[in-house]
Amino acid sequence: MRVRVALATATMLALAASAALAQTPPRGAGPGGGRRMEGLLRGISLTPAQQAQVDSIREHYRSQMPAFTPGSPPDSATREKMREHFRHMTEDIRAVLSPDQQKVYDKNLAEMRDRRPGGG
């Protein structure tokens, strides 16, 4: 019985934390910087479970991000690694979404790519 109460409490705390993160998405460099993630998820309401999964995915890729000096542009190899991380992260996040959410996500991703210098 104590284990169930402890598990229920831990689950509630995790959901509350993910809801708090959803209210104030982190900003910063690396894959899934705040503005980039806001753009990808624009028009999509995540369930608490989805938000927790997205947060976990973002943290996973953030921890594996190649190091570079903020304020100076990364070299081409580092830039390519960053692109690869972002590509994998977007695929992983898309897999968390429902088919209807994926349509909106795909549209947001296409618009983001179209705005990028040089297009696609």
C-alpha cells in the first residue's frame, strides 16, 4: 500500500513539474531551444504524458549536444552534428504525437524550414 501511495505521489509531482515546464519553456542554445520548440508545437495541446515525453526527449538531446563556444559560430562539423541532433529530436517528438497533432507539427516544421536561410 505504501508503495502505491509513493508511486502515486511521485507521478503527481512529475506531472505537476511537466505542467510547470510547459508554462515556461526553457530558452537557450542547442536542439529544442525554447523559441524553436514553441514554433514546432504551435497550435498543439500536449497531454501531461506527452509533455513529459517531450521534455525527456529534449533533455536527452540537450545532454548529447556537441560543445561549442557561445557567441561564436560553430565549425562546419559541429554545425552538422547539431543539425543531426535536431533532426533526430524532431523525429522522436513527432512519434509522441497523435496523427492529428502530427499534421500540425509537420506543417510547423515545413514552415520553419522554409524560413531558414537557403530554404529546406
